[in-house]
Amino acid sequence: MEAGIVGLPYIGKTAVFSALTALRTDTGGSSSAKPNLAIVQIPDPRLAAINHHIETQKIVPATMQLVDVAGLVVGASKGEGLGNKFLAHIRNVDAILHVVRCFEDPDVPHINDTIDPIRDIDQVETELMLADLEVVENSIKNAQRKARTGEKEAKARLELMERCEAQLSEGRTLRGLMDDLNSEQQKLLKSFAMLSAKPTLFVANVSEDDLEGSNDHVQRVHKYATDHGGQMVSVCAKLEAELGELDETERTEMLEGLGLTEPALHVLARAAYHLLGLQSFFTAGPKEIRAWPVAIGSTAPQAAGTIHTDFERGFIRVEVHTVANLEEYKSEQAIKSAGKLRVEGKDYVMQDGDVCHFLFNV
Ligand SMILES: Nc1nc2c(ncn2[C@@H]2O[C@H](COP(=O)(O)OP(=O)(O)OP(=O)(O)O)[C@@H](O)[C@H]2O)c(=O)[nH]1
Ligand SMILES: [Mg+2]
């Protein structure tokens, strides 16, 4: 699973990417077509909470893959700039982090000269929708041909594509259509990898003097996100980059000085993880305490399969408790003695934060 950072040129995408990956990538306004790829760790306070009661040699957080796509220019859907190449990068991601410039800084030029996040969002989303419209129109032609021969599957495809065409013609993203579709149609639409259908998180890149995001620009992005089937997180990429340079103690001091409990970046990383439809379960032992990513709604055998494919095949049962159980009873032995250790079978649907011991036979 992979999230992609998307937005207009020079609005802080690489700054957000670098901060998230703690890489010191040079942010000199690259706009190259080669995307930057990185693995991002998902900060999770529950790992330390587990470690408070279970000693271990190492702690391994969950991760997700992140791509820094170069800036999208107006006309990309018609091949402007490195248009089609950019759009192809976006097509491959499972979710979009749409960075929007909300900070004022006369030293940093803006491609549209003024700061207006809604205009910027509109320009980017229009390119995505135009690219989708092209796919939709071609698919309609194709499906019409096949439907004439009585192919049932083609009829369903035609009906869905016509709905997509209507939605896009009204200037609305396919994201907004998802909820109105039945599960079969959703699955079909996903198979087309439409750009404007991808789950989207708007990342408002705010000024250092407006960390709460109370200024007008941020409020407008928030409203837009709510009205257009997206979510929003605000971060100050510049400040996050500075925080990343500090050691643990200095960072805590700086955050306290700002009245924050954790970097906004942590909030962003977790939001992106959820946007990808992922949640974590834990394994904990003397060798390692580890968070594992698993798709929301996965069963216990599928979760076991993320550790090792053999574990899925040979799954017998899983013993489960929670971080809250551990905090109350202080040890896994005590949880068991209190009768709170659950034993679940192959139909068990994993819950976020389950601490697991899998039993399997290979
Ligand atoms: N004041 C201020 N400047 C920022 C902030 N975020 C980024 N910048 C500056 O804005 C400029 C562009 O930032 P980048 O991160 O390279 O922007 P980008 O969107 O990746 O640009 P392209 O890859 O060229 O499309 C750099 O000079 C950054 O230092 C911020 O939060 N505040
Ligand atoms: Mg960049």
C-alpha cells in the first residue's frame, strides 16, 4: 500500500515528504519527473505502552510507502509539463496526500502569484478529473461495442461509466460518487484506478505563526475537505523539518514551548495510514515488540499471513488481548489468570490494537 504526495509546484510537497521520511532531501524546487520513494514509520504511542510491561530487545513500528510526485501543472491531462508521466505516478498510488499552500512568505514564489488554497485545489482536481474523463469516454465506447453483443458484464460497466461521466461533467470528483455505489460497482470502479476516486487527505501547509490553523486559508480548506469527501490535517512543513533536526530532549522542549504534545507530522502519518485503509495489530515478546499493518476488516488468518504466508495456511487459532488489558493487569500471565485472554478462531475479524499470539502448524 502506497500513498502519494500530490499538489501544484513549489507549495511544500518535498518539504512534507522529507519531514515524513526524516530524509534531508534537498528542497530546491526540483519538479523532476522521477518520484522520490520512501518508507515511513507510523509513530504509535501504544508500542511504548506495551514495552512498559514487556521487556524486549527492539521495537519495530508499522510502515507505509510514500511517493513524492513532482508538481502537477495546469494542462497535465493534455500532456503539459511532464503531464502524463505525473498522472501515471498518481495512478499507481492507493491514496493521495494533497498538499496545499496556506503559508504566506514573500520569499517563496507562488505559481499563481497569490495564496488561494481553494483555487489551487481546484486546479489540481480539475486535471485529475479531465484525465479520468478521458478514461471514462474510452471505456464507454468499448463497453457499448461489447454490450451490443449482449455481454452482461459490459452492460454493468457501461452503466457505471455513464454515471462517472455525469459526475465528472458536473465538475465533481469520483470520490464523491463512491458512497452511492453498491459494493460490486465500487470494486469495478476501483479496478479502473481513477485518479479522482482515490481516498484523499488534504494537507494544509501552514505558517509557523499559525500552527492551530485558525487563519482563513486553512478554514476554507477544512470546509472544502468536509464538503468534498476528504479529510484535512494541518502541518507546518518548515517547522517539522526543524523539529526533525533536533534530538529527543530538544524536540520535547521545543514542542512544549509551542504548547504541543507531539509533532503534527505524527498525526499526519497516522491519518495517511488510515486513509490507506490500514490498522495495526501487535506481537510482543522478548526479541521484539512490533506493530503490523493489516487492512481494516481482515480476518485473523489474513493478519497471520502478513507475518508469514505459512502462518495463514497453517493458522489454528490466535490468543488476543489489548493494550488496555496489559495496563490493567501488568503482565500477559496475569491477563490469562484473570480469564481475559481471548481465544479466537479463523473467522475472527481483527480489531485495531489487538496484541496477538498466533498458533499455527506448518
Ligand atoms: N515559509 C515557509 N516556506 C516553506 C514551507 N514549506 C516549504 N517552504 C519553502 O517553499 C519552497 C518550495 O518547497 P518544496 O518542498 O521544494 O516544494 P515542492 O512542492 O516540492 O516543489 P516542486 O517539487 O518543485 O513542485 C522551498 O524553498 C521551501 O523551503 C513552509 O511551511 N513555510
Ligand atoms: Mg518537490
